[in-house]
Amino acid sequence: MGGLWDLFIKFIQDGLVFFYNFSGSLGFANYGIAIILLTVFIKLLLYPLTVKQIKSTKAMQEMQPRMKALQEKYKNDKVRLQQEMANLYKETGFNPLSGCLPLVLQMPIMIGIFYALRDFDYGGITPVFLWVSNLAQPDPIYVMPVVSALTTLVQTYQTMPNADGQNKIMLYFMPLFIGYISLQFPAGLVLYWIVTNLLQIAQQTYMNYQEKKA
């Protein structure tokens, strides 16, 4: 497994080099641009899985009131509760595993990208991007950590617009956590996270628009 994992990480890193050379062929070789292009490419590959995950999450949110009503009604009868929940899933055509599978498939890819960018060897080149003098080091003026936190907040809110209870805690905890760890991560990795969030926000906005239009 270690060999396959290392091969996958090398594949991601080779992809970053490819997009760096591609940006060079356009006359502005830059690893920041390369990270953005790599992120867009990966997001396009994962688009079908992301759509399934978003739809499943939305369906689960719409079912929450009915699920809570059943849980309250049959709180003292676990067997009946399971039967009624199964009937609800059958009636709505919802599969609880449908939202987990896309996420499970995406997680190894996301983790691989994390390690690939965190440990990437820029080959003696100082990767400058905008105000960041070195993408291999944390953002010295903390702009990227703040943006990563804000984009995570927007993306999480889109996923859980009616969050309550523990979900509401997660709504605010996750952005703060991402912003905090971004203070210590290489700016190149944080840039990847920001672009991923922006693409996810755009995709969710587009899907919401299409739904309202329909």
C-alpha cells in the first residue's frame, strides 16, 4: 500500500510540475498559478462525486424535520423507529450511504494532495506568488489563513444553511480550525484549500440556481 500511496503522491507532484511548465510556456512560469490550475483540474475530475455528495446532503437536510418527528414519536420503541425510518427512506428514495460514498472516495485523494503539496520540492526555485515570497513557507502577513477561514465558513454555511445544535457548533468551529492550522502550513497548501473552497462555493451556487430555475 505504501508503494501505491507514494506513487499517487508523485503523480500529484508531477502534475504540479506539468502545470508549472505549462504556465512557463505561456510566458509566466509560476508555482502559484500551477497550484491553481492543478486544483481546477482535480476539481473537474471529482465533479461527479461532488454533485452526488451535495445532492445527498441537501436531501438529508430536507428530511431532517420528518426524521426528528419519527425519533420523537418512537423514542421508546427502537425497533419501530428503525422500521419507520426504513419506510421513510423507501418512500423518498433516499439512500443514507449515497452521501458517504462520494466523500469516502474523495478523502484519500484530498489527503494525498495535502502530502504532495506539503512535501513538494521546488527544486531550488523560490516559489513567489503575489505578496507571498515563498509558497513553501507560511504566509508572513496571514492573509491566506484569514481567507481560508472565511471561504470555509461560506462553504460550510452553504452545506448547512439551517444548522442547529452540534451542526451549528461545527459551522463556526471548522472555519476557525482551518484558519488556525493555515497559520502553520505552507502557503502553497493554503492556496490549494482556498481555490478548492471557491470552486465548491461556485458549484453549490450554480446548483442552487439551477434548482430554483427548474
